[in-house]
Amino acid sequence: MTYILIAVASVIAGWLARGFLNKHVINTPNQSNRQATGQIGQQIAQTQEQTVDGRISVNTRKQKETEKIPLTVEGLNEAELDKSYNLYLAYNDTEKLCMSVGYFEAQSIALEIENMKPNRPLTFDVLQTLMLAGHFTVKEIVIDALIDRIFYATVVLQGREGEIDLDTRPSDAVVIALKNNAPVYTYKSVLQMYQNR
């Protein structure tokens, strides 16, 4: 989880720095993006060439589906066989999508569900502060793939220069969604794979 949050913070910082440089450095060639240091900076430079309408994607999964199915966070319970927790996301009145999450992610989700504030900021609180400082808002969360029984998700951020898609674990994405009152979606194909597994 910590590595994901560091990567997200690096992406946000890189985007802010790029925007600052583009506005304050005269006659800067486009190739300057390719000289960005660090793996995240290089990834942004590469994906930027492949995007349209100002949208940056740091996500290798490209979904062809456009219709999204809304999900509602129903709650958590402790798994019987191991030390993980089950997260339930409802997609209609009777059916729920269930995924396994770790202890720390479950704790963060439970804090948001119960609207409890810890005495000191947790990792997700720091991420929230970074996003607000960078003038990013969370547009939506999309659980966009189920591969070998593992769910994958995308956090869609809205910034001053457009949207950015961040590849993330669904458990982390759900915490971010709850913190920002952002909608959570999935695709019909993901639900079909879940039902047929």
C-alpha cells in the first residue's frame, strides 16, 4: 500500500512540476518531458504521447466498454480462514461483489464507513492532503478487471490540466472513493467473470 501511495504522490508531484515548467520556462521543447528523472516521470512522458484531450493514463489496461455499473460499499467482515477481510460492494438489491482486502486497508475502509477520525493522520490522509494541495479531485473509481481471481481498479483524478487515470488496488481505491464521496463503478464483463469464476 505504501508503495502505491508513494507512486501516486510522485505522479501528482510530476504533473504539478510539469505544469509549472510549461508555464514558466520559455521555448521549452517537448522532449524535455522525456528527460524527467525517475521511473514515474518517464512513464508519464511515454503515456502523454498516447493520450488525447489532455487525458494522461498511468494504466496499462484499456477497457473497450463504456457503460459502467454503479457499486455501493455495503460493508466488511472478517474472513474465517485467514487474517484478511471481505469487502462487499452491491451492484443491485440482492447481489454483491465480494473481494478480499488486507487488515490495514480494511481498517481504513471501516474508519471511513463509521466516519471516525484518527488522532494522527494515516497514510490515506496524507494522500488526501497531497491531492487537495495539487487541486485534484476524484472523479470516479472503476473496478475494471478481474484477472486470475484478482481485481484491478482505476482512480480517475480531475486536475487543472485534465484527467489522469491511476492504476491501483480496489481496496485502496475504495478508501479514496469514500474519503471523497466519489462514485464507484465496474463493467458488465467484470461482473460476468466474477459470477462465472
